[in-house]
Amino acid sequence: MKASLPERLDVLILALTIGLWPDPSKAQDIAKSQGQAETRVVAPLSTALREALSFGSISVGAGNGGSASVSWDGTTRFLGVSQAHCSGRSDCSAHRAVFEVTGESERTYSVSLPRSVVARGERTGSALAVDSLEMRSLNTSARSGGRLDKAGKDLFFVGGSVNVPFGTATDIYRAELPVTVFYN
Amino acid sequence: MLFRQNTQSKLWVSLLAITLSLILSCPALAQRNSSKLTVVKNKELNFGTFMVFGSGSRRVSAAGAVVDQAVVDLEGSPASPGQFTVVYDRGNAAYRPVDVTVEIVISAPAQVRERGVDARISSLSTNLEDHGQVVFGQAITLQIRNCRSRRCTRSFNVGAQLNVSRHFGGNDVVIPIDVDARLVAVDAR
């Protein structure tokens, strides 16, 4: 005798079918995601001259020329010229240039200096070449830039050399030194 | 004979009951028809790092092109569009090809002030066809055509313009961008 299906099989099949039928309540048809737009806005660099580069009061000996150098670290060197004895720190004495830089903390910056500039005598208009311009930052030892500290500040120093040929007229010589400072 | 027939009937009933219990107790099978729509953020919309004197703007297109106005680009993470992916999980292993239609809405606060920096985001753009330029809050229709697998995806890029006014200092600016998606239709091909 063959086994027959139970009479309640149709009920079971129905139950099974309902169990597997798509359940609309389980469908998730909405979704949400959050992203963001982000940027870093940096304040511009600000540079201020604290002290100008000065070679002080110098004189050349009779019959020859000479040169005066001020290093970025403040050391001075005079060849063939004599330096005036100055009382205290004044325009009479030689000193490096000092610039103060402010901007975003911990950011590096570059400094661009000309290879040389020409100083002109205020009275005579005579020219003197100022060259070997170089800089160093207080916070780094890089040769062409610096790094702002946590407070967003740094100092950098500029030195150079002036060549004084034989026969240079007595005068006060001044030059404009263009310094460009920019973020990296 | 009657005794044997009753025994076999009980056996059939027991087998079916056990099968039914197994099917309903198995989570994978119990939820096999639970379709699910999700949106995944792949990449933030990044306007990069720039310096601005007073006010300026940077536009990053959905393709990644950058246009600056009165800002200076600086070292840092490069500007790039954001990217999201819409994922449709049909909830079962059927491979009947379908076209999935999803409506998405992108929204963001109009203005954010972070210390001394005001930022406004505008000129929303996407790389979806017919929706190159859109506005925040606009419904955008996105289609996943010929979906033949259980999970089908569609990614899209988001670009925008950021207008910045700097009153003092500088700052990191973060503007939240919400993407809401709604399943509109699943049509058999």
C-alpha cells in the first residue's frame, strides 16, 4: 500500500508558503548617509622688519678698497676697511637684519632674497654693490625658509656683504632689500 | 493496514513540520526577501588647503576640476570631489534582471561659522546624467539598470563651491553633507 499524504498537508504547504513569501514589512527602502565638506583656511603670512641690515660706519684705507660682511648669525668681518668705534648699538655698528613672521602655527614658509642689491649714496648717488645675501630662521636651519612655531611666530635673519672700492665717495649708502615670504 | 497508514501519515506530518521549523529558524532564509537600500560614503568632499586674505571661493567640480577665486593654494591634502555609493540588496539570490530607481536628496547647512571663518557651500554638482548642476534639497533620480545580482551598486561624485570669508585667523572648516535615498521602483526588464 502506498503511503498517502496527510489531510492537513494543504495547511502545512500554506504555512510554508506564507513563511517564505516576501514580507513587505522587512523591506528597507530608505537610507541615509552623512559625509562632509572639509577645508583648511589659512591666515595670510605677515612679515615685519624689526631691524635693518647695516654695515655700520666704515672707512677704506688710502690706495685700496675693502669689504664688510655681516653674517646671518650676527658675526662681522671687515677686510681692508676700518670700523668706527660705536657706543652701544646704533646705526654706527654693523648688524644683521631681523624679520618677524606670523601666520599659521607649525606651517613652513619660504623666503626669497635677491642675489644682490645696489646701495646708492644719499648725497652723491654713487653705487655700492651689496651681495652674498643669505638668511636663516630662528626655528629651523633651512637656508631658504623657516617654520612657524605653535604660536604661529618665527624670526629670520638676513646677512650680506658690501664691497667698497678704492675712491668711494664719503656718503650714507642705502639700498632697498626686497624680501618675499610665502607659505610652502 | 490502518495502523500502518496512520503511522506513515504521522511520519509525513513530522517531516514537514521539521522542515518548516528549520526554514523559519534559519535567519538567512527567513530574511531572504528583505530588500535593503543603503548609501555608503566613499570619500569626503575636500576643498583642500588654501590661504585667503579677506574672502574668496574655491569650486571643486564632480570631475575634480578646481577653480579658485581670490585664494592661494597651499601644501596639504589636495582638493577632490566627494563620492557616495547607493547599494541595493534585493534580499534574495534571484538573478532576474531588474531596473532599480532610487531618489536621492543631498542637503547641507547654508552657512557654517568656525571661529573667525565663515563658509557657505553652494553650486552643488554631480556626475549623474541629467543632474550635472543641482541645488541642495532637490530630488535626484538615480537608476541602477539591469541589476542581475543580489547586490547592485551605483556610485556618484559630488562637487560644490565653497565661499569663505575670513574675519581673523584661520581654521579647519567642516560642513556636514547629508544624502537621503528612497527606493522608488524595482522594475523587471
